[in-house]
Amino acid sequence: MKYCTQCRELKNPSEFHKHKMGKDGLRPTCKACRKAEPYNPKTQLNRYLKSTYNITLHQYDEMLLKQNNTCAICETDNPGTFGRFCVDHNHETNEVRGLLCNQCNVGLGALQDNPTILLKAAQYLNNKGYYGER
């Protein structure tokens, strides 16, 4: 038997769709509940933000507004890959720091979120030259 997280009932596993990322290979909600609730991207995004970063879509939108709808680092208005700015967070405390474009988010990750390495990288570029704005 498997518990449906939506209707909160124990049901036969055959009443759940397969999902290779699920612990048991099944979706957390039963087929009936999934069919009853039409797909809504905003609802899905809100669920993702809440479960991953403990913020709501409303809080995300407020943060973005405070950042003038731009990346907190480079100030581009182009979020990049997924069409939304990435939620930057401390990986140890899970505290949300801001919203970044995909490039800045990947850059911080590549530099291990380490300010010492980031400062050394900036110093290196200042000494050796770079192609960005001066």
C-alpha cells in the first residue's frame, strides 16, 4: 500500500503513476488526484520554491522587484537558461541570499561560494586583463 500526499489515503501502488525520481519509483500523488488537479505552472513553481528554499512565489516576486527585476550581481534583466532567476542560497544554512541570473549562479558555484577564491579571481582578471566593461 502507498500513501497519497494529496488525498491522504492509503491506496494500491497500481493507482500511482511511475516516477523514476521517487524513492519507491512512484509519484507521491495518486492518479485520481493528479487528474483532478489540472497542471498549473505557478502552483508547481510555488510548491518547488516552498519545498526547496522555504519561500513562496509571492516572496520570490517581491525579491525580484526589490532587485529591479535584475540579477543581484551583474544586474542583467536576462535570467538565462530557465527563463527565471535562480534562487541563490547558503548551502549550509539554506538561507536565501538573492536572485541571480544563471551565469552568475553557475559562477558562484564554480568558485565554491568562497569569497576568498572570488576575490583572487577578480584580482587575477584585473592583473591579466578581461573583456568585460571597465
